[in-house]
Amino acid sequence: MKKILILSAALSTIIFAKTISFNEALNEALNNNLELKAKKIEIDKAKAKLKEAKSYDWGKLIFSEEVSRTNNAMYVFGMKLESREATFRDFGFADFLAKMPGLMGGTVSGAQVLAIEPKDLNYPDARTNFKTKFVYEVPIFTGWKLTYAKKMAKLQVLANKFKYSQDKNKLGVEVLKAYNGAVAAKYFIKALQKAKETTSTFVKVVKDFYSQGMATKTDLLQVEKRDKEIDAMLIEAKNKYALALSYLRFLTGDEYISEVKDFKTLIPKNASLKTLQKIALKNRGDLKWMKKNVETMQAKVKFEESAKYPMVGAHLEYGWNDNTPTLSSDKDYYLAAAGLKWNIFDKSIGAKIQEAKLAAVQTGYYYKYMKRGVLLDVEQKYLNYKAKRAIVKEKIANKELAEEILKKYEYMYKQGMVSMPILLMKEADARKARAELIKAKYDEAIAAAELKEAMGDLVNQVKSLQKKKMVYRIDLNSLEKLLKESK
């Protein structure tokens, strides 16, 4: 049974394992990343606020059903009036007629009649009342408060959309770093495998020389030691590759990623720094977000100023009252009212307006500061990208020289002209040069992506390239050619 489970797990891994490109990884991250989904909800929350602000224009319709029972004289009398059931008896006329002089044998004076406390009025029987009503309340004029509330809500919807756009760009950079990191780790493995071929060749050559008395035991031990060191480096490189793939699976939400394709390099526009900075000021989502926040705070000043104007509203009510549930027209009533409220004197209004104005000015300063920050960010990323490109050229030349030198020293060792430690030192130099080239290619790709992100169009460019079926990448074969080393 245990063997069957192990076999089943192995087959599942083979069936669902997949190799992924950067474009595919980015698409999966944009669709599956939980943090990005959480950030997108801010847009929906802003839309809900806008919907709420718009809803006040329509007022509100309320249905209510109230059931009460009491023997409180005032409430009982009021309930009977509301249901149109009040009689003269309820006013206490029975006691009045019984004691009024000349009526029904009454014996008290008129002055004494006025002092009578009628029992039916003061001690009524308990009554149950059902009150059913529909109430419609609507604002007629709010001093433009609702107008500016809707404007602020609309601005915040746009602001959150722009912020979400910037969040996608940031995620895009993170995915590209993770993806290219995995590619770099894969190429480090390939470079070390080439180094392993070289050291294995050295071991074979030295063993032959040693058997012929042309090499010492020390030479053999040294080269075998280097061969084992490469084995250890390979184990470490494979572990780094596994960790890089794990992080990529985390970002994309795809647990079946087992391999990556080639390096992804997003080529920035071949333009001047000033041009790139203008593009950034136009495209940056976080800058657009802050601008909408400025406009929101300006609208909030108007919103607070609306408290200086009168507020006018209407109240419409229609309902029924009875001691049993009813919709009878004999028991119905209506109420129509309009109200006006005007704050003639309220110093707190001025304070709130001043606070809103200061907040608007403060947000404006933050916006200007952010614009300067964007210009600096683009400049730094631009200079970094140019430097990384130049470094790649130098690393290519350095790698070619190191491999050429290794060839010559390998020949010289075979001729007995140099010792094994010197040959191993040149092998280490060549291996280091290959690793530095891979690292330089990775750094160049990341610098290019960070520049695109600073310009605010990393994700947009990837989407555009997908539509046009254009892909900028370092070809695997060409990189393997660069890594090729002579034996």
C-alpha cells in the first residue's frame, strides 16, 4: 500500500509539473496573488461609498410595525384617538352626567362637577395597539453637501484604481525578480555542471600522469579536492534553485511550477532621461492616486462649507392604528411635512472648514514632494540600468579572457610548465567569471524592470507585448554558448 501511495504521488508530480515563462508567471500572479486581491477590494469599498452617497438623493422609504400594550391613561387615550375610536365616555362624560345638577338625578353643584376626576379617563382598561406605517424621507436641499460627497466618493474610486495599478506594477517587479532569480539559479547549476566536466577532466588527466610518474600525489589530491568542492557547490546551487521556485510559486499561487524558461528582460525606451521622467509623471499610478487625494481634500473644503447653508427636507408618512392588525381605510392616516434647518451661529463650522483647508494644503505639499521623488526615482533607476548594461559587456569580455587563459594553462600544465595549484587557480578564475556574467545578466534584467516600474508601465508593457506576440528575452542557447568552456 505504501509503495502504491509513493508511486501515485510521483505520478501526480510528473503530470502536474510544468515549465513557466515570465509572462505566464505574471498573469498567474495578477490573477491569483492574495495580497493583490485584498488591495483590489479597496476599489470595491470606494465604489460602495459612492453608491451610498448617490443613494441619499432618493431618500429612504421605511416600513414599520409597532405593537404595544399599556394602561397608561395618556397612551390609551392617544391610541383611541389615532384609531378614531375615542368616545365621550373616554373623556369621562359618564361621571359628568351622573353628578351634573338636573341631569340623571345629579345632586352636586356646577363647581363641584368641575372637580370630578373621571374614572374612564384616568383609569382606562389596558389596550393593545397595532401601528403600521410607511415613512418616506428625502433631502430637498443640503447646501450642496450631497453634491460634494458624491464628488469625493468618485475621486476616491479613481484614486484607488490608480493605486491598484501601481500595486500591480510593484507585484510585477517582484515576480520578475523571483522569476529571473530562478533562471539565474538554473544557469548557475549549468555553469557548475560545466565546471564539473572540467574538474573531472583534470582528475582523469592527473591520474594518467600520476600513473606515468609525470604528476605527484599532491597534484592528484588537490584536483580531487577541487572536484569535490564543485560537487558541494552544485548541491547548494540546486537548493537555491528550489528556494527560488518556491518563492515564485508563492507569488503566483501556482503550486505546480517546477521549471522556468529563459531570462526576461523588458527593454526600456531608448530615450533621454528627461523624456523618461515625463513619461513617469504621466503614467505613475501612485502619483495619480495622490493627485486624486488632493482633489478629494479640495472637495472636502466645499463639503464642510455647505454647513453654512440651510438644510431642507421632506417627510411623508402613511399608516394605520387599531387594537388589531388592519389596513382599513377607516383607520388610516397621512402626514406630509417639510422642514428647514439653518445654523445661524455655530463657530465649529468655521473650525471644520479651516481644518479641511489645511488638510488640502498639506496633501498638496505631499503631492509636490511625491513628484520630485518620482523624478529622482527615475533618474536613479536610469543611471543604475546604464551601469548594469555596461557591466554586462565587461563581464562578457572578462569571461572570454578567463576561459582562454584556462585553456592555455591547461596546455602548459600538460607540458609540465606550471604546477597544479596554478592551474586550479585559473579554473577558479574562469568559474568566477562565468558566475559573474550570470549575475550581471540578472542585475541588468532587474535594473531594466525597476526602471520600467519607476516609469509606471511595467505591467502595461508586458500586456502589450503579449498582444503583439513580442518577447524580449535572452536566448537559452546563446547563454549556454557564452558559458561553454573548453576542456
